[in-house]
Amino acid sequence: MIPAPFDYVRPTSLEEACHLLAEADSSGEEVKVLAGGQSLLPLLRLRLAYPTALVDLGRLPGLRGVEDRGDHVFVGALTTHDEVLRSGVVREQVPLLALATATVADPAVRHRGTFGGSMVHADPAGDLPAVALALDCVFVVRSSEGERDIPAGEFFVDYLESALEPGEVLLGVRVPKLGPGWGFHYEKFHRTAQSWAIVGVAAAVRRDNGTIGEARIALTNMGPTPVRARLVEDALRGASSAPAGENGARDAVRDACGEADSGTSPPADLHAGPEYRRHLARVLTGRAVRAAGG
């Protein structure tokens, strides 16, 4: 299909981009920001989105790259998925991000799609928002009024809706380092290698002398936003990591992960119904926790 007509603007500075977005909002125009375009362009072609203008951020300096900043890794908004995957800093310091990024679509999309664009798109079936939630990432945004930080727990507001205000641009994301003793895994169930997750689980687990000292679990496509599985995290704290039957132990991990779907509102679509997604959430969370816990 052919998109509806729109104006195209390509600012050359961050200040110009923020000014254009603020000006459009004050005039009541609907403007979309273009980064890699791998999520937006299909919506335009299907006329599920029909903005009056596109603001292309592709030429903006300073928004691309990965930096080690001590206690966290900063990923620029225009960094492509492929650049994230090839980053030694990401693989060594925040491996959960690398594991999830490797499952995003296919190589062609990963070479064009951007890290920040995927986050701002706020699709609950996307892989990276759950990772941001599990790792307690912080989103750094800029407008003509200045800069502000948005915690991941507040960034994803609703289906395809983020906490960015009109006139704001995402600069990048601070991804905390969890340090030694942590293991990571991203478990994804999907129909084909290139498709969205039917259900996905981002897991970070810290082992402590044969028990689970701490766990962070976030779910993909189990509601209108990514979901933090707090009940599972609480149940896993201090639980034995021994398999069922070993020294008479119950399977504490399986028992804890049986709460993975609590408080969720999974969607129904052509690929799966809510009950099937609930079942997948419980099973995949168990797999992810075991893999992350070694």
C-alpha cells in the first residue's frame, strides 16, 4: 500500500529537531519521528499511522554509539541493533541486552533498525523493552526546555505509547551493570525466526552459595506494556537452585515460576489466546531462570 501524503523534514541539530517537534505540537499537527524506520514505515504503508510530517533524526550528531561509563553502559538512541550486537562493551558488561538483541527480527532489520526507535515504539511484543525493565534502565530525553531522566518502570505507558512528551527526543539509555555473580538469559517463543515474540522472558539471576540471592524477571507480550514479574522475583529470593529430588529438595524454581502470569493481561490474536500465553509465561520463565542461574 501507499502511505498517506506527509511533509518530510531532516534537521541537522538536536536543537532544531526539538524546536520542530515543539512547534508542531503547538500547532496541533501530528508529527512522527523517524530513526531507522523499521517499525514506523510498515505502519505508514498500512495507513495505521498518517502523520502530517516526518522528522528524520538520521543526521543528528552524538546520538549513536556505545560507551562504558563506569557503573553503567550508555547506548545512544540511533545506535543500530547490529552495532549493539557487535559491541564488546555490551557483550561483556550488559550481556542480557546482547542476548535479546540477537533475537530481534532478521539481519536486514537489525542493520537499519535502531535501539532507541525500538524502545520509543513501545511495542509490548518487542524484545528490548522487557530487557530495559528487568535491568532498571534509565531513559535520557531532551527537549527545548532541557534534559530529564525517565526510569524504565515509568517509560512504557500503554500499547505503543511511551512517556515521551511532545517536543522530546530520546538521547539514549543508561543500562546498569549488575556486576559479578549474575547470570542472564532471554527466552523467546515465536512462530518463525523473524517474527515478534508470542511470549518472551528476560531474566537476570544472582546465585549465592547454592541459592538464588536475587532475580529480576520481565515479560514480553503479556499485557499492553512489558511486565515485571515481581511475585516470581520475591518467591525466588533465597530459594534453592537444586533440582527437584536432589537431597529431598522440592523444585523451588518451578514453584516460584508458577506465579509468572499473575497480574498480567495477555492479549488474544491470531497466534495465541490469553490462556496459552499464561502457560507459556510460566514455562518460559522457568527455563529462563534456570539458564540464567547456570
